[in-house]
Amino acid sequence: MHTALKGKSPGARSNVWHKMWRSRLLYLILLPGLIHMLLFKLLPLFGLVIAFEDYNVIKGGINSIIDSKWVGFAHFEKFLGDAYFWKLLKNTLLLAFFNLLFVFPIPIIFALLVNEVRFRKVQRFVQTVTFFPYFISSAVAVSILYTFLSPQGGLVNMALQGLGVEPIFFMAEPGWFRPLYIMLNVWQLFGYSSIIYLAAMTNIDPHLYEAAELDGATRFGKMFHITLPSIAGTIVIMFILAIGQIMTVDLDKILMMYNPSIYDTADVIQSYVYRQAFATKGFPNYSYGAAVGLMQSVVAFILVISANRASKKFSDSQIF
């Protein structure tokens, strides 16, 4: 704002401040959000400096950061040189890939189908029912999953036993972790995510559908040639945002679903950071955990910039 006012006459500056004062109630509404961002988003960034130190928590307070030994990129080099790094990276990227493959497109398909429902009450009922799982906490969702898949009395294993198949302990089998995690994500998110696409569909000009009907287009024809292209910009924006979350997983869900017997497929970078920073055995290694977390954030930032530039080059949609 200071730059914008620089070079302007005192009268112009006075006019800007006058306009701001007239809209002071709107700025007051903005204030809690700015304070929250400052306290919980921006100020904690200074704590990332411990990723370059041997953080000594015993000294307490700000002295723990100031007086800790500076080690530069030692923690980053240690993590990159660890043979376990590749397993963590593989597990993280595979979960991210399956999330993009299933969790991202299913809300689009669902929104296209719901938009074709003619009866408004049925449409609202379906939306409400599918939106509900979003409000269920990860703890409750995982508990429901455990109940359904329990080898002792779970509905799935009872059905398998009815077919003559031996009970399967799904939550202790490494091969079942990824499908179960993805299915749980789809169940919880597809109704909520579809609202964005349904909102975008409300802006489509009805005359386009009327023109398509005159040309003899079927319902599926209108869906693929009018609805889908009309929300393409929204899809691209959501895809870029999804790319930004590619290195991020639902840590709460993973921590509740995994155990040492399925670390081969369930252990990802974030769960590893959690174990390093809040180890139940030995002394927590905060600096190492911060270094791994910072490296993950940098990779995600590069992916977002790349996706946004690619979108800018090949389409008109972009975030910034």
C-alpha cells in the first residue's frame, strides 16, 4: 500500500485513507483472520531455523534456538543419504498418485451425474447424504473401517467366510493399506468436493443446452460437450491445488491406521517426521524432523509453481 501511495499527491493519499476509514467495519471483519494468519502461519516459520541447528530444548524458550549449535545442511544430507529415504519417498508418492487418480476425478464424475438429476428434491437428498461423511472425524471413520473389516465379527469377513474364504486381517496386511486409505478418502471427500463443481455448473448459460437440444444432442452429449468444457477452468484450478498437496497425506488417518507390521507400505515422510519429532523412545530429534518437513514443503512448492506455469502455457486457467 505504501508503494502504491508513493509519488501521489497528499490529496490522493488523504482520499485513500478516507475511503479506508469509511470501510472500517469491513477491515475490522478482516482483522481476526489477519491475526490468526500472523500468529499461527507466519510467526511459526521462524522456528524452521532449528532445521539447520542441533536444537537443544533443555535451555528453554528463545535461548534454545539462539544458543543451539549451527550445523547447516547436515540434517538434510543425513536424510537424503539414509537408505530408508527412498522407501518413504516411494510410499508418499504412491499414495499421492492414487489420490490424484481416484480421489480427484470421482467428485467431478459425481457432480456431472447429480447435475443430470431432474428432480430437485432427489438431487438435494443425494447431495446431503454424500456430504455427511465429510463431517465425520478421521478417528470415527477409521473406527468404522476397523469394525467392518475386523477378522472377528466384521461384516466383510463374515461375507468372505460365507463364500468359504478364510478371514483376512486387513489392517495388518501391508498390501491392503493403500486401497483402504484411498477408499476411506474417497468416501469422506467426494460429496464435499463435488459442491465446487456443482457451483461452477450453475453459471453455465442455459441457452447452450437449448441450442444443443435443437441440434439433437442427447443428455450424455450435452454433458460431455457443454457441461464438462464449461467447468474445465475450475477443474484445472482444483488440479493445481491438488498438485500442491501431492506430498501431503492425511497424517491423522495414517497414524490411526498403521502399525509396525505395515510400515513397508504405510510409512510416509510425514509419519516418519512425526516419529522423529515426537519419538516415544529416546530423546526427540526436533531438528531432524524439521529438516525433513521443510524439504517436503519445498518440493510441494516447486510442484505448485510448475503446475501453475504449465497451466498458464496450455490453458487460460491459473492461480497466480
